[in-house]
Amino acid sequence: MKLTNALSVLVDLSYAFRVAFLPTLRDILHAPLLVFRPVQLSRLFMAHVWVFIGNTTDECYSSVKSGLLPDAHGVVLEIGAGRGHNIRYLDKTKVAKYVALEPNTRMHSEIRKAAAEVGFTEDAGTFVLLPYGAEETGLINSALGGPHTIDTIFSILTFCSVPNFENSIRPLVDQVLKPGGTLLFFEHVRSRRADVFWWQRFWTPIWAKVFDGCELGRPVDTIIEGLDMWERKEVTGIEGEDPETLFVHSIGRLTKVSTAA
Ligand SMILES: C[S@@+](CC[C@H](N)C(=O)[O-])C[C@H]1O[C@@H](n2cnc3c(N)ncnc32)[C@H](O)[C@@H]1O
């Protein structure tokens, strides 16, 4: 593996610090106790970073999203909506309601704005914004009025940050998604190459601290595929993606079995 690939995250880290250090410092000066709350601090930093990296990432992967997200239908739940970049890829004629899950409340105003731009609003009952993590299935279901209310769950570059993913994905699919519902994802995943995976593991302790828990080599695709709840599953990569990249991606479309568990 080329050293430039192995060290590529240093470029991303240095960019992130350049754009987010000062705004984060300003927040700390306003609320000094933040220095004792590393999780909150990382979340704050991430909110500042995503102002810049969110746009570039969206541009970079817009063709993948355009091929995936128009499949979302009915009541749609986005996991980790960020700054609302993904809403405009939905086919509005197929979506009855858009529910955004975003634990980072710093991003909420942007999600609300992006949703309103395509016509999803709380007033019209077509938009709901929940400040929870994907692992908080109980809270999600209480807010939605009970289990099995969602026709489509989708996640774009977010499952990498959900704590204890191996255990939290099951209740999300089992209890929130309707029988016969769809899960769509586009995620960076564990590399199948041992040398690349070694570097993914090497960088994760630093990367996760800076980027709100994001784990570089998490086998999101394998974990999801391994759930025994699918009637249909299609998981692919990005054609022509550099096999040496630390950010190797996976695209998934899965249908839950039609009978309730
Ligand atoms: C890399 S950003 C991607 C944002 C958005 N999906 C996009 O494509 O622009 C990861 C997002 O996951 C959110 N996140 C972090 N932990 C989460 C959790 N436990 N559950 C749901 N979302 C989470 C972050 O706040 C952030 O908005």
C-alpha cells in the first residue's frame, strides 16, 4: 500500500482543524465547561467541520445518492441527517413524510431549512425532526407513536458513528422499520485488504475523537447483511474505487421480510 494512501487522513484532519478550530475555540470561550465534556466537544467540532466538508462530500457522491435515494418511499427516516444535504435526492412524489434523526442539535436549523426548500414542513405534517441517536430505538418509536411506522430507513455516511452498531442496528430494523420496508445505505466500510484495514484501525482512535465517534474500518455492510431479517438484499461497491483507499464504500438496498417478527 502506498504511504500517501496510508497517510491521507492527515490531509483531512489538518483541513478539519483549519476550518473548525477557531469556531470551536469561540464556543469553548463562551462555555468553558465544554473542555470537560469530550463527547459534546467532538459533536460541536463536527458541526463546524460539516459546514465545509458536508458540501464537498455531497458534490463528490451526488451520483451515488441520485442512484440510491429516489428509491425511498412512504414515511422515510434518515439516520444522521447532518445539514440536510440528502433531502433533495428524494423523489417527493413517493415520500409521504420525511423524518430526520439528528442527535447533533447544532445542525437542526439547516435540516429544517433544507426540508422546507423541497416542501417538507412540520406545519404540513410532512416533516419531523428528532434529536436522537439511531441507538435510541425506544425514544424514536415513542416520538413516532409506536413501532413499525417507517417504510424506508436510509443512512448516508452515518452508521460509522452509531455507538455499539453491531447491537443497535437490529432493534432499529426490527422495531422501527415496517415489515416489507426498505433500508438504503451508502457508507464507508472495512476494507477487504488486510494492509488497508490495518491503517483504518490505526487511525480510528484519533479519527473517532475528532469526527464524533466515526470508526474508519467498521464492517457496516457485513453487519447489516448478516441480520436475519431480509427478504432481499443487494450490496455493491463503487465501480473503479481505488482498492487502497481508507474510505472504501458500500451501497446497500435491502428489503425486510414482510411478516412481522
Ligand atoms: C458524516 S456526517 C453525515 C451527515 C449526512 N448523513 C450527510 O450525508 O450529509 C455523520 C452524521 O451522523 C450524525 N450522528 C452521529 N452519531 C449519531 C447517532 N448515534 N445516530 C444518528 N446519527 C448520528 C452526526 O451528527 C452527523 O450529522
